[in-house]
Amino acid sequence: MELLSRTITKDFLHLFPREEWSFRSALRSQTMAFTHDYHRYPAKFIPQIVSKLIREYAPNRTQVVLDPFGGCGTTLVEAKLLGHRSIGFDINPIAKLITQTKTTPINPNTLTNHRSIFLDYYNCAPSTSYKHHPRIDYWFDEQSIAELDKIYFAIKEIKNHNVRRFFLCAFSHNLKNCSRWLMKSIKPTIDKNKVMPDPKKSFLRHLDSMIKKNYQFYCRLELLGYRDVVASMYRKDSTKMWI
Ligand SMILES: C[S@@+](CC[C@H](N)C(=O)[O-])C[C@H]1O[C@@H](n2cnc3c(N)ncnc32)[C@H](O)[C@@H]1O
């Protein structure tokens, strides 16, 4: 073990920082392009780094890209944009939901139609009382819970699987906004002064931005002929045998 660590350290001594791997000047519009800002996630890759890695180390499009700690799917999105099939694993079910949403372009007209269908479902949503987690009152006020229940109810009514998942992804992203969680913290911290947004307005705002991004992603993939390139995301523990 010590020998291995000494060898690795020695190898790293010959490595020098290379400017071409620095993406300091990348704009937010570039790092958040296409579907990359569908959902916040801790420690996301900078997509430009992943794209360069794939282009350098997998120059042939027949090569399959694997990310065993896939997170919110930055690698799988970039692989698809480059025409590579990809596989991702993550132990977190939300990572799977986000990645599958981010790698599935949806016909823009289908999404626009479903936005109206969703609003119809929302407008006739009953005052459902879901069985909530006992700690929900710690994070959400009563009014927000009632509104979020109605949004969730309306989403569950959507029949098209990919569209329902798209809306669920927007819903999941919006939960932090509507809770007492301090926005700038990734650790669960209460913000005593937080002004709660209207859950429906903030949900629709994010949904609309996702609909725009889906349009760009869809058009780019259509143009390149990569729309049907497969990106498979599984909920798996990568430290265990999975084959
Ligand atoms: C830093 S995040 C990866 C973020 C990713 N690079 C991106 O851009 O979205 C690390 C991920 O590893 C996942 N993870 C941790 N232990 C794991 C395990 N044993 N098997 C699979 N995934 C695991 C976590 O759930 C988390 O999503």
C-alpha cells in the first residue's frame, strides 16, 4: 500500500497544471446550458470538463461512457450531446429521477400541451391530505403544504410517463425554494427570515425555464441526429457487485 501511494505521488510530481483544462472563464450560460440547470445538486461537474474528457479519452463514438457516481447526470448529458451511449449509477433515487429527466428530450409541443393539461388538473385538485412525514411541519408552513399537495396531485394525474417525470423533476427542485431551508446552504439549516414564495408561481417559473431548455436540447440533438442515443441511469450501489 505504501509502495503504491509512493508510486502515485511520484507520478503526480510530473504533472503540471495545464491551462487548457481550466474553465475559469466559462460563463454561467455555458455551464447551465441545455438541461444542466433542471435541478440543483451538490458538487456538480463543470460540463465543459466532462465534455473535454470524453472527447480526449473516448474519441470513438462507439465507446460507451460510464459514470458510477452519476449524481444529477452531467456526464450522461454531455455523452449524449457527443453521440455516445452512456450508463450511470447512483445510490440516490433522486439522482436517478433527475438524470433520466435531463437525458430525455421531449417533443416541445407535447410539453406545452401538458402545461395546460396540468393546470386543468390543478384547478380541480381536491384538498387531498397525503400521509406526510411527521417532520414536514418543521420545514414547510401549512399553506405551502396544501399548495404543494395540489401541485403533486395534478402531476400524478399526467398519463405520459416522460412528461410526468419532467414535471416531478421541476416539483422536486422547487421544494427547497418553498421550505424554510436556507437557500445558500447545502446543509439542512433553517432560515428564520425567509419569505415563502407562492409554491404554484415558483413551480411554474422553474417549469417554464425547463421547457425552454428542453427545446434547446431537443433541437440540438435533432440537428446532430443524437436524439435516440441511449443514456441509462440505474439506482445502484457502485461499491457492490451489480452484474
Ligand atoms: C458529487 S456527487 C456526483 C455529482 C456528479 N458529478 C454530477 O455532476 O452530477 C457524488 C454522487 O455519488 C453518489 N454515491 C455515493 N456513494 C455511492 C455508491 N456507493 N454507489 C453509487 N453512488 C454513490 C451520491 O449519491 C452522489 O450523487
